[in-house]
Amino acid sequence: MLKFGVIAALLVACVIVVVSAFRTKRFFSCVILSALHGIGAIFAVNALGLVTGLHISLNGYTLAASAIGGTPAVIGMIITEILFL
């Protein structure tokens, strides 16, 4: 059941990114920059993990979530990591 909730949340995030990109009239640059910000944020969290003790594992799901959701998705993964693990 949790799997479907995560998939639904990712789909909602994807729709939000696509709608906001269409509204700015720069669809491809917005989507690519959002993906780069998210992936850069997840690598920055892991680089600072030596100091903070916080680590997000890099796999297909976390990279896809950070690419689709951008920095807010990475912040959500950080909050999930702190609260539940």
C-alpha cells in the first residue's frame, strides 16, 4: 500500500513540474534545470554526510525522485530519513 502512495506522490510531483514548466514558456530548460538541481542536491547531501551523519542511498528510485521532484524531493527524503530511520 505504501508503494502506491509513493508512486502517486511522484506522479503528482511530476505533473506539478510539467505544468509549471509549460506556464513559463521554457519547458525544456525548466525541466532540465529542475532535474539538475535535484540531482545536485542529493549529491551535496551525501557529500556533507561525512560531517552531518546523514546519508541518502543512491539508487534508481532516489535519483528518479530527485530528478522529477527537484530539491523539494530531496528535502522530503531528508525528512523521511531523520524521522523514520
